[in-house]
Amino acid sequence: MHKITHRFILRINSIAFFILLLFLTTGWAAEPATLNLMPVPKKIIPAQGKFRLNELFTISISGKPGQRLYKGANRMLKRLAGRTGFFFTHGHITPDQNTGTGDLQIVCQQKGKVDLGGDESYQLTVLSDGIKLTAGTDIGALRGLETFLQLLSVDDNGYYFPAIKIEDEPRFPWRGLLIDVGRHFMPVGVIKRNLDGMAAVKLNVLHLHLTEDQGFRVECKTFPKLHELGSDGFYYTQAQIREIISYAADRGIRVIPEFDIPGHATSWFVGYPELASAPGPYSIERGWGVKNPTFNPTLEKTYEFFDAFFKEMAQLFPDEYMHIGGDENNGKQWDANPQIQQFMKQHNIADNHALQSYFNKRILKILTKYGKKMVGWDEIFQPDMPVNIVIQSWRGKKAMVKAAQKGYRTILSNGYYIDLIQPTKSHYLNDPLPPDSPLTDKERKFILGGEATMWSEFVSPETVDSRIWPRTAAIAERLWSPGNVRDVQDMYRRLNVVSFHLEELGLLHEKNYPMMLRRLTNNQDIEPLKNLVDVLEPVKGYKRNQLRRHTSLSPLTRVVDAARPDAAVARNFRQLVAEYLKDGGKNSKQEKMIRERLVLWQENHADLREIIHNSPVLQEIESLSQDLSDCALIGLEALKLIATHRGKNRAWLKERMIIINRAKVPRGETECMVILAIEKLVKTAAN
Ligand code: ACM
């Protein structure tokens, strides 16, 4: 009984802790000019007054925007009802000939095209007696409706929209999210809910990485063995693809398909081994990494195949752009094939790069014939490729700059690899065109924007949202908002709000966390596990597969999968410690908050050990929980020393560093993200 009460108090304290921290770190008392808007609009002019929302709220649309905007406005109204609990009396959003009949008047002259560079601008004016949203196209109006919803505020008198004037348009025309459905298939529902999330933060390109060594994910009527033998049954029918494209178009989002060739292509060869550069048979790849199977670029039948293949896919996917991948062809099958070597000699093809360039040019001809423009990864940037191809830069910004200087349009993905579990901040500050960019004004226009990349080695339909969101909202802001919007604290403040609102779209990044912890505890109390996992993150970069060999059949239900990138509890603790130490350890309020956290972690292990006893899947993090507890104890010791200005000697420090260093070692492919902050406390105490 005593213990429960104690834990309850700790939990209340930890809520107070974060509210207080918000005040301390953001100066929240005065409302920031950015409100809760993400991405921040180009121009915000705050005004006096509030538009009060009640159940009589109405929307009118004038102009000839087409059905898409009516559907969008209805979706918005449903979300507004969902947030406020209002039973709106407004039955139908109707065309308005004269303008001026709705509380929210949408004025939009025409339907926009879902293509590169379309008009997405809008103006939004909120006055105390009415709201006006004006846009050149329905897509601009849809962007404005998302901003409108983000403006919803509360005070003692209820819900309102603050008086404001917003003029907005994107900085970059290509703002994308890549979802790799090749390595782990993502059912249509996953794609749809992520399209809703994308629309909420004004992203406008869904890049579907449809083919990989591990799977071929789209129905192909011309060559049915592609999806029949290359997918384990996990593929989109063409009807489903059309459904996805239509759902995306309703939200002003383009769908770019990627067929990754000539490498990353094992799954194609299960059904068509004769197109590979080495004899088969082939089976669907289960492991991760760069594999050898590669198309044979020297055979005419390869191009006959691709002609028929792209003819079909060009009809299925309406966007003008088609992605051919082109990355990480290791050339091993080419080197080992005498017929290919002979071909290269005959045609004066100097090396594998030149051979891939030959291949790309033949593919380009086919795409051009079917009305498509070619997009590919860095590797397709070869000296003799025409400048109408688009380069997607993943290996570094230098490659992007070089391509732009040579007149190629480019998309940046380097720095937006959300699969690598980097903190939001690092993606947020990664600007395709920073002030010190070496590009001239003319060359800058070649930078079309960027894409976050959700490579799927380590995500399932259950966890993918938690890797995409909320971090991708910060990337969306980088690509939409003016370059000088760079306040990291303010970004994190708004990200918190946006993340919470993304849930109403069915995204599972928050919702699945307690569910996964419940499964991990075997349906016991999740609180002790949550206390630990709140401060764990998956290991970064490409380390996970190095620590433990994974395949596409490995479970993605472990602690490392429940743990989230940029763990907020850990980040807030690190910041609190940094501020406390910067102040010279004088702030007793901060000290109290740090102490409460440390006490929680120190005591948590005993409770968690009980849980682990009945759930062996958790054994892999038992020692990490013990280490956190040990570190918390020496953190408490350090805190006391700092507060009482009593220094300690080297021997004291050395002993404690052994414990701290032990805690830094990853367990179950997770790392504890508060150990460095505790180390800072201990080192300060020792000085
Ligand atoms: C890539 O990450 N290989 C494009």
C-alpha cells in the first residue's frame, strides 16, 4: 500500500515536472508567434480578437474548385467535431454563389493539378466575426484547411480561433515521404493513414519503394510471376494501387513509384531468372544488406521486358515521374559473367559505372516513350546522362550540390533517413539550401526539395508510424517553411502538439506504445517497463543488424521496437540537467525535479524485476534496468554533493565511472539515453 501511494505521488510529480519544464524552457507565458502551427506559415500577422466556435458553425465554398475541396472540407469538419465534441447543425457544405454566407468562407477559383510545381498557396484571415480562406487552387485551400484546424484554441470560455492573417506558400515544390514496402510490406490501411498524416503537415509526394531483394509488391499483368513468385503473397493489386493514388490525389499528394533496378532486384528473378546476370535459381532474399543479383544489361530481352513492364506501369501510375532506383549495384555478377565482359569490350564500355549508364540510357528511352520523366538515386548521375532526369541524393549533400551545378534537378534525402533513429533536431536543421550553400541563384532552383526515407528493415505495420511520426512533421516544416524558421525549442514545443493531433487520423505512433509494452509484460502492470523504455532508444545508424543478425522473418515486437526515436522523457531530462549545471547547481527547483526522476529510476528496477520474472522476453534488458538503477543512485549522490558544494576525489570518480560506462553498453539493441546526463552530474560533483 505504502509503495503504491509512493509511486502515485511520483507519477503526479512527473506530470508537474514536465509542465514546469515547458514553462522554464520555452517561456510559454507569452504565446509564441508560431502558435501551434507546423509547418510555420510564410507570413503570420497576429491580430486582436477571437472567433468563437459553437455548434452553429458553417462553411461555404465559392468559385469552381471541384469535388475534392468539398470532400476535404467535410473531413476537416469531422475532425473539428471530433476535437470539440460539438454537434454541428450545418448539414451540407454547399456551393455559394455570392460568397459571405459561411462562418468559414472558402474562396477558390479552380481545381489544381496534382503535379510538380502546382500552386499550393493560400491566405487565411480570422476575424472575430468570420473567417476567410482564399486560394488559387483547391490544393492550396486544402493546405489552408490544415492550418485552420491547427489554429483551434481553448480558453475559459471554450473553443476559439485566434484573430490572425496568414499568407502561405511552400519553399520547395517536392516534399516527400518514401515508404519502403519492399523489405516489409505495408497494407493499404498503413499507407492511407500515413497519407492523412502527410496531408496534415503539407507533404505532397508519397514515394513508394515497391521492389526490393525481399519483395516485389505490385501486381503485374504482363509478367505475373513477378508478384506471384516474388512477394510471399504480400503485394498491392492494381485496384489497390489505384485506390492509394486516388486517396492521395484527394489530399493533393502525388504518388511516385520506384522500381529499383538494376540491383536490389532478387525478387524479380524468382520468376524471371533469365534476366539476371548469373544463372538461377533465385529465391526471395531474407537477409539485409547489399546483394549480388542484378539485371543483365547486355541482353536485348532485358529491354523488351522493361518496355512491356514500364508500358503497363506507366498506365497504372499517372504521375509524370517514375523512379528507377539505381542504387548500390555492387557489380559482382557483372564482373563474373564472361558474356557481359565480352559485351563491354565490344562496345568500349570502360567499367561497371559506364555499363550502368548504358543501361540507364536504354531505360530512359523506354520511360520517355511512355511519357515519363526519370528519377533515380545518386548513382544514376553519370556524365553522359541528359539533364532532364532528377537525382535523389542519399549519399551526401556534396553529390546534390554537384548535380545541381551541372544543371540536374535534385531532391535531398541525405540527412532525412528516419530509419537511422537520429533525433528530430538533426533532421530539422538539415536544410537543402542553407545560407552558406555554394549554389548560385539559378542553380538553387534545381533543388526541388527533399524526402524523408522510411526504409523498412526494422519496421512492421505496427511500428512504422512511430518511426515516421512525429519526426517527419519537422522535416515537412524544413521543406515548407522559410529557411530562417530554425528555433529548435519552439519546434519541439509544436511537435508535441502536432504529434498528439496526428493520432486523430488513425496514426499509431503513440497508441501502439502501451499496447506493445502490455504484450512485452505478458499483460502485467506496464508502468515499471514504461519507466525504463521511456528513456531507451533503438541503437542508431546501421548498428542494429550488426549487434544481432536480423532477417525479414525476425520479430519486430521486442523492447527495441517499442522504444521510440528521440525519446522525449530522456531528452527533457538531459536538458534539465544541462540547465541546472549551467546555472552552477543553484536552482533548487531544478534540483528537486532531477532528484525525483533519479529516485524513480533507482526504485524502478525492483518492480521491473518482478515483471520480467513472468515475461522472459524482457530478460534481454534486465541488466540495463539494473544499470540505470545503479546510475540513478550515484546520480543522487552527485546531486547532493553539488548542492552542498562538497567536492570528491579522483578515486571516487573512478569507481563511479565503472558503473556509468557499464550502463552505456547497448542491451537488446537499445541504449539508455540519460546515462550521459548522469555522467555530467557525477563529473561536476568530482570537480
Ligand atoms: C539507398 O539508401 N540505398 C538509396
